[in-house]
Amino acid sequence: MVNFADVAALEEFMTRPSPALAADLARAPGDILILGVGGKMGPTLARMAKRAAPERRVIGVARFSEAGLRAKLEAQGVECIACDLLDRAALEKLPRAPNLVLMAGHKFGAADNAAFTWAMNVRVPYMAADVFRGARSVVFSTACVYPFADVTGRGADESTPALPPPGDYAASCVGRERAFEYASLAYGTPVRLMRLEYAIDMRYGVLHDVAATVHAGKPVDVTMGHVNVIWQGDANEQALRLLAHCTAPASAINVSGPDVISVRWLAGEFGKRFGRKVEFTGAEAPTAWLVDTREAQRLLGAPAVPLATLIDWQADWIARGMPSLSKPTHFEARDGKY
């Protein structure tokens, strides 16, 4: 079993490019511009892109409010530009690249700051889709654009209408998709809307939240009783590979692991590894946010890291008291308020 000695080892492993990534990037030549590189996934996606194609410019754009992040990325060969993405004039000054990855958005705190949530999730995408028209565009979206699916099935597939339950976050994410759908129709921009469910980094994510709760002896909330998850390295790789699979008109693709996971079962697995009795709160609903990933598996293959491995890695990380980003996913919320 891989044992991540520290954060540096974790990030080195997470950003190793595969031959499949190199092959797909060869089909999407040119520099790569990443808008919103400062989020949870952005730094490792940018590093993976640079490792996969060291001869290209990989340009990361963000406010860079996190101390040390810009210097870290630049040391890894990523060019960094500080920019307020809500400023149209600043967007216009950014370099053009044949490949665009839009990661910018706002989720946590959405219920208390709806105006900012809609500005980041709708206004920024409309401006970006206009300014960078024509660029191959992979747009990070979310399973939250779907209605809840029956937990006994495979989850929502790409043909399921984007009609989410209430909440400013989910609704505004539909707006993000519409921005690039419009650009694709108006300008011929090739686009993939990547509907991601729960990328897993040892420092955050659903597995981290459940494992940390079990380890602390606290009850696990099973109100949202089923989830899909994917290793963040696999999610980043699939996002970059999708640059070679953009379409006009725009098309959506679900990205996550293939398993519908019971949160109660997951907590039990961590309980076994920690030697702890697991307590629960709430009751499982018959529906959850779940996605059918068969199309992504057909196009890109199955994720490289299976669920059992992720559970082992997460248990080891938590048991050793390794760092956390202290950013709960709030996966248990069913009311769309984050």
C-alpha cells in the first residue's frame, strides 16, 4: 500500500501524469489557461498538466490570496497571473490559449451570499466564454445540477435534464453551464461540461469527513446516505484529457467513481480500521445526488485508483494525524444550503 509520508509525497503522487494523458494532450496542442487555479483542485491539476506537457505554457489565474501558493506553483513551472475574474477589463488582458479549463466558482457560504454566488457561477462564466471564445474549454460543473436519483439505480446520466433541487449553488451552476452552451452555439466553441461528484484528497472530501468523524467518536450523519467519489488525481487527469474530447455544440459528461457508496457502510469500514464503534444520526433517504459514469468510462477508461484503496489511504492519513484543509464538504445537506 502507498503510504504518503507527508503532503509533498501526496501531491507528487497525485500529479503523476499517465501515458493516456500525454496521448490525449497531444491531440489538444497548445498552451493551457486555467481560470480559478487557486481552489482545492487547481494547484494539483496545473502541476499535472505541466508534468504531462513540460514544453507548453501552463498559465494559472486566480486572486492568489493563499500565502505561498503563487510561489509554489511558479516553482513547479506554472506561470501565474493574479486577476479578479469579476473584472471584465482584467479578463480581457489575460493571454489567449487554445485550451481553457474553467475551475472558478463559489459554493460554501452560498446560502448567506447569494449575490456573490451568482456572480461567480454565472457572470464569470458568461464573460470567460465570450472573452475566450473558440478555445477548447473544459468547464468544471457539478452533480448538483441534477435532481436527486434513486439510490438503488446507477444515478443520473447525461441525458437527465439539469433541474436541480432548490438552492442558489445548484441553480447557479446550471447558469454556468448555460454560459458555455451559449458560446458553443454562438461561436462554435468546443466545450465539455464536466459534472464532477466528490473528488478525494486525503486532506478533504467525503472520505475525509466520514473518517475524521468516526475517528473522533462522533456520530456520522447518514441523511444523504449515498455518494459517488473519485481520487483527485483521476479527476484532474480526466479533466485534462477532456480537452481532446470537447464538442460543439457543448456536451456534458459525468466524472466520478463507478460505485454507489453507502455512507453507513463507509463509516463501518473506517470503524473496522480504527477499532471504533460507529454511531449514526439521521436516516437514509431513498434518493441522493448520484451520477452514472458509464460514458466517461467508455471514453476515458475506469479511474485508476479503486474505492478500497482510497479507504485504506484515508484511514492511514487520519490515524497518523496528518494535515487537513479543514473544509467540510457538507455532503449530508439535502436542502442545497452550503
